Amino acid sequence: MHLFTVIALCTTLLSAPQGPGFSAPSEGPGASSGTAPQAAPVAPSECFDHNATITYEESRIETPALPGGTRVPYELVAAGGFTPYVEKLSTDLCRAPSLAAARRLLQRQGARLWQTAVDRAQGKIPLGTIDRYDDRPLYWSRLMGTRDIRQWAPRFPITGADRAGLLKAYEYAARGVSSTGFTQPGRRVLISGFDPYQLNNEIRRSNPSGASALQLDGLVFGQGREQVEVQAVVLPVTWSGFDAGIVEDAFGPHLTATARQRADLIMTISQGNRGVMNVEQWAGAWRGGSPDNNNEGEAELIPPAPGWPQPEPTPEFIETSLPYQAMIDAATGPWPTALNPRICEWAAGTRPTGPVQCHNNGPSAGGQAQSGGGGNYLSNESMYRSNRLRLQLGATDIPGGHLHISALVYPADPLVIIDDTFAADRAATIEQTIALVRAAGTAGQR
């Protein structure tokens, strides 16, 4: 079945109104991409400085098409039905009369983009021509938005701090961070997924953890007092985003003792090894510094987050408190679920030049973290940061930890953006992730 072959249908849909992680990260329903390139959403030149600096990640938007293929970022935005959202953001930015108006606009547009992606993922609205499990249209649409904010040249003065504030307002809204409020009685579960990554090697990358977050956001399991509500966010694959505190900003408001929105369980989720769903027993305090989506990285201790309390000294390892046995016993499929106890550490006082010992025996006395079970990339750090804060805030009654889900395998033909085999594999992995979150959220209920 070829969903990209009927260009007229795609054009009609788009014109209608529209309502990771290891030390060296690895990644392993559809259609072929043999169509002509979609028209690129182009920001009006009169209010944008296209020579202004953008991030390395944003520069991938213009990745050239392979011979005989299409520009993948633009095709995915169009095939997901998001081209009108990208174009409207550019047009409305040009019309913004003030900084305050621009902030309101970006918060509104970011929230609209996120909610539309969630509604599309959950089948609440028909949008685009590719399957609803695809997270890539949201990723590339949001990235086009941040690029335009960086290059926006308004009629009024704007400082670097002003622009940084606008970017944060838009990103937090478009990642779901601004909309994690629970609305139902019962148990509350807050989860996170990730953007696609390793795009230098494979521009077609999806991330099933981010796609799972879209499926889970606002989902309610069960009924009455026994029901479980899930809220979800999608985290960036950037060290700078983590340094700025996005993990703590997402989870922190739901961990304080006095919070009306206090969670009952938190779980970070990322893509891991192929063919297994691993509950990581340990997160380590060391970041390995493998290149992120901006091709940046430096090996160092995970730094503190601005504005949030931090333990002193920082713990070398943090152990999961997720109900992993209930997750294993749920017997979900297609992939086996296991607890991964592996860690790597330096002997006391030998970091970072001493020999590294890897084993399944838990932290040694005085041992210094080199990696948790999931490595020392951003997935490990998402578990470490969220649970470091959880422990520092005294929320020891709230289970927390990390789930690594099976990696995806891409079509062998580099001109095929998605095919039925890839789509079915991704959908099965996401549905199992949903089932595992449900098993964790309902563990211990009568």
C-alpha cells in the first residue's frame, strides 16, 4: 500500500483547515517516498534574517534529497498534515506588534502544535497521509518553528535574552511541558520520551519513545478511583537543553510535597537495544559526552539544574523504584521485558583515567559512576536528573525510573521513508510501551 503516491489527495488534505541512549547511541503503519518533493514552507523574507545563526540541529531541515528522492524533513511535515502550522507560525510572527504579543502567540501556537500531534497520534483527528504512530512530523515542524524564531527580525528591538525566552516558551508548549496538568481523580503517572536522534547517519529517524509519549498523553486507564491518568512530554536530545533544566522543569512541579498536581509514579522512556524492553536498575552520575543533535558533547559529571534543589554530594548511582516485577509479569509483547542490573564504574578516586569495571553486582563501596545500565547518554541522564530531584524533594514514596524500549530498523532502500514492515514494527513497539506504562501505573491496585 503506497500512501505517498496520490499527490492530489495529499494536496487536498494539506489545504484543508486543520482543527535514546548509550555511550555511543544506537538505533536500529507505511509507504514508499517515490513522489516529487513537497513545496517547502518558506518564511516571509521581509521579517526574517536568513543569515542569522541557527543551531546545527535546525540546519538539518535543509538536508538535500538523495538522487531520485525527496527532502525528507519537508516531506514528513507535509505527509503528517503539518505544513499549514509551520506556515501560520511564520506569517503570524511577522504580524506580531510587540514582544508580549509574540510570546502569547508562540505559547498558543506551540500548544496547538503539541495538542494536534497528540490528537493525530491517538486517532482523534484525521490528518495527513502517514500512519498515526509517526512522531517525525511533530519533530520537524517544531524545529522549523525554532529556526524561524531565531531568524525573526521584528520591527521593534529584541535582545538575546528576549529571544531565548520566546524559544523556551514555544519549545515547552510544543513539547507538552507546559500542559502536564492532571484532570482526573485516581493515580497520576508522568512519563517522558525523546526526539529522534543520530540524524547525521539516518535522516529518516523516528523515536518510538517520543511516539509513545504522544500516544500516552492524557490517556486514562480504568474507571473511578481505580483509574490512572498519564501525562507526557517529549525531551530534546541536546546536552544544552538538559543543562538548562528541562527535565527538572517537566517533573519538578509534580514531585513537591505540597503540589496539588503531585504524581504517583514517574518514568523516563527512551529507545534502547533492538528486541528487548529493559527497565534500568541504575542511573549513573557521569555523562559520556557522545554527540547530541547539535553535534555537541563533553564528558563530565551531570551538572545541577538551575532553580532546583540539588543533593550534595551528588549520588554516584540512583536505583530504580519502578514496580519492575509487575511490568515483567504483565507478559507484554512482542519483546521480552527484563530488569537490567548492569553498571560500569571507576574505583574510588580514579575517574576519569582509571580502568573501568562493568558488572551486574550493583555499585561498589566508593565506586565512581561511568555509566548506568542504559549507558551514559541522555537517556541515562533523564532517569538520573528526574530521580535525583525526586529524592532531593523527599518524594521517596513516588516510584521512579527508566524504561528502554526496542530500537527501530529502517527500510533498506534509502529512498523509502516508511514502508509497511517498518510501520508495523514501530506500532507494535509503541503499543507494548503503552501496556508497560499501564502495568506500572496500576501495580498495587486492588
